[in-house]
Amino acid sequence: MKILHVCETIIGGTGSYLAELVPHQVTKYGIENVSLLVPDSHLQYIDPKILSSGIQIATFRRPRRLSGAFMLARRYLQVLKSVKPDIVHAHSSIAGAVVRVARGFTKARIIFCAHGWSMDMTGTPRTRKLAELVERGLAIFPDQIIVISSHELGRALKLGIPFSRLSLVPNGIDATAPAVEPAAWVDDRIKVLYAGRFDYQKGVDVLIEAVRGLDDKLSVRLVGDNAVSRNVLPEPLPDCIVKLGWLDRNGVTAQMKSCDVLVVPSRWEGFGLVAIEAMRLSKPVIVSAVGGLQEIVDHGKYGYLVEAENVAQLHERLRTLDKASLKEMGAIGYQRFASTYTADRMVRQIDAVYAGRSLPETDVA
């Protein structure tokens, strides 16, 4: 079986998703049978686990998102001819649109994973309605649509996409975290970590506003940078905040090992992979009550929930944190991760989707 992954971006959750999936596929199907198509400007962000697997990586130019879509389409048709895949697995909205519209150019089985529906993005009612119409129209082209949370499944069903065309495969990561030493972070204050893109969707600006006035209580580190949006961070930053820029997987893990709590203040989210990465390390999470994030913490049972974009509520949650409670919540969160969100379960389910087998209900987290 030959597999081609098509990505509009490799930064963030999609890259982490593929870092778990690709090495497994190389082992199962052979190094010559797994390929990846990504923007040339994102090569530096490809996870070392993918690079070390030795798979073929093709690239396309992506100077801007819209013009990049046309360049992706042209390059995709070229790669189809050379690779001749049996499976094309498209990741996220633009790559998904390109692959689905070009359905007639290949006999491969087409798999699409939105990694967060476009119609969940904050915007005008007209914009969201247009996104719904587009997703509904494109849904007829793939052989199967992988949804990564029950929230995504529900949204798809509301669009009228038949249940038989949907496969619920929640994200998963390796049960064992990278073996790295905790980052140096000596501070008596509560150590708060944000790790992700500095884009509007991710709500890092909400966190920044929420920590104002808490300099004596919190030490905050921001890992990441802009990927899609620009000028998201309000200035000046509170004194308690330090920006670290992009870090590789080991660097992020080292910061997580040293923090007291991870905050995921997203405005919308299909899943929220960074939350389970923290839970794997027994680190508690504070997440927005949106999309798959609220499922991960089971509506507050395994982590703290706050209303999206509610600066005052997040401020109050941060203000009242204490290290003893955080440690207790972290232990509870680890149990949630270990029972539900491991990569072994995820890759097994994706293998079944590729093969056209239905997923047993007992095998769905």
C-alpha cells in the first residue's frame, strides 16, 4: 500500500499528528511506500521522527495562503503521477479542498482529516455559512472523512454528511514522552506555559491579557510564533511573560516538564493535541471550553475549563491556583491520557480506515 500525505502546513498539531503516524506507517508498509507533500518554507518544522524515517518528501511554494493553494494543486498533480499512491491522506482545509476537487485525477482512496472544521472559525455568520456550504459540497468526494473529536463528528452530521462516510479517530501520542531533562526554570511563582502558534485561533492574546496584574504570582513562558496571523500579541507584554520562540519537540517537552500548568486558550479547536502532551507528563491543563478540548478534560473532570475569550474568568482561575491542587489535577489528567489518548490506538484505527474497515465502537475513545 502506497500512502501520500498532503499538507498545507506542517506547523503545530498536524505536524505532531504525522510524527506519530508516519513512523508507524514506514514500519508497516515500507519506507518506499510513504510520501509527504508540504510547503518548502515549512521544512524546518518537520519533526525529527519524520525526517529520521527516511520517507520521500516533496514540496511546493507557499508565499501566501491563497496563492499557495494553487501552487499546491499543481504540485499535487505532479506528485500523483510519480508516486501513484493507493491512499491520499489530506490534512486540513486547503489541502483537503485541493485533494477532493482533484478526485478525478487518481484512483487512490481519498481520506480527509480537517483537524478542526473551517466553519468553527470565528467570523461573521455569512462567512461561517459559506464554510458550511463548501464543506458540505466537498464531502461527496473523499472515500472517508476522519474526525478527531466527537465535536467534529457532531458538526459533520449536522451538515448532512452520512455517518457511514465518517470515522471518529481521536488524536493520540506515544505513551512515553521524549527522554529529555526539564528546562531550567527556577521560580517560586506558579510557572505557566503556553505552547502553540501565536495565531488568532489559539488565543494567546487572551492569556496575555488575563495575566496582567499577576506578576507577583505567575511566571509565564510562551513557546511558539506566528504562522498564519500577524501582530496578535498585545504590547507591551506583562513583566511576568517571556517569549521563547519556536522549539522542537524535545524543547517543548523540556518546558512542559518544568511548568506547573499548561494553558490552552483557543477560540476554536478541533482537538487540542498540546493538552494531551501535557497530561502525559502529569501536568494539569487549563483549556477553553471549545471543540475537542472540553472532551479531553471531560467538561472539567480532568482539567480546568474556562469560557473562550473570557479574560476575566481566565484571570480569576490563574489568580486562585495553588501548587498542591495543580499537582493533584495533573495526576488525574495522566490517568485520562493513559486510558484514552495513546498513539497505539490512533494508528490502529487509521489502518482500519485505510483498509475500508468499520471501527468497532469498543475501539473508539
